[in-house]
Amino acid sequence: MKFPSSRRVRALLAIGPLVGLSWLGAYAAFTDSVDVTTSFSTGTVQIRANDQTGTVAFTSLTTTGMIPGTVRFAPLRITNSGTSDFNYAMRTAVTGSAPLAGALVVGIKVVPSATCTATEYNASRTVVYAEAAGLGSATIAARPLAAAASEFLCYRVELPSAADNALQGLTSNATFTFTATT
């Protein structure tokens, strides 16, 4: 076996470190970094009726002592007091006398203020529930309401002039349930 000459060995030993250092130098670079942080939070959905939450007494729509031909109007303010826009809907549950509830004619329109009379009701072009017989049928489909906004609903309830004599002395109760959804 022949060994390399000492001259060759010395040359390789001299060049080896230079090659290694040049390889390391080719991959050296300046560096920098930045951290980016953020946070996530949820909005709120909160619907109010006449500026209240929970169960609200709709006292302005009291219809005691109605006789055939009686018409009552009552405002109800619906407010989005949350931070997110939503759509709201309304459904009606009725207890008490079914014949009386079926005879009542109900309509709901949006009016510009808490003033809810025949004049404002008839002037409104924004119908949210067209007049129809049957208190329990009163519903509102999805209706948009922006965050921090409110609108006034004007309820019209009538016991028609042709109401049957059998409706005397009866009572019906209605619960209007409003649900807000984003």
C-alpha cells in the first residue's frame, strides 16, 4: 500500500479548514423577527321591548271592555341594545277564550315615534304584520335591526262590528315573544 506524500497531506490539511470556513460563511446572514399579536372577542345580542328585558307588561295594549267595533292602538318600542346587528322575529301564544282570540283582528306597522294612533298607523307604509283575524296568528318574520338602533311597532287590535253576541264577557291573553338572531 502506498501512502500519499507528505506534501499532499500538508496541502489537504491546509486547504481543509479554508473550505470549511468558506462553507460556513456562505450560509451566514443578518436576521430579524417580529411578533404579531391579536385578540378575539364576541359581540352581544340583546333585544329589549319598551327598554326592558325579560317579561314586559304591554299595558298600553289593554283592551278591557271591548264591544263590537272597538279599535285599540298601542306602541311597542323594540331596541337592539347589543353590539351586533340582528334580525328579530315575533310569535304569539294565546290563552283564555279561543273564540275571542279568533275574532280579534290584528295588524302591526312601524311608525316613526311612540305616537301610535289611527293617523300614524294608516300613514305608515311599513307593514310587519298585515291585518288579519286571529290574535294567535300574529307573527313577524325576520326583521333587521342594527346595533344600538330601535323602532316603534304600532299594534292595531279590533273587535269587528259584526262580532257575535256569544263573545260577551270573554277574556283572551296574548304573549308576544320576540327572538333576536345574528
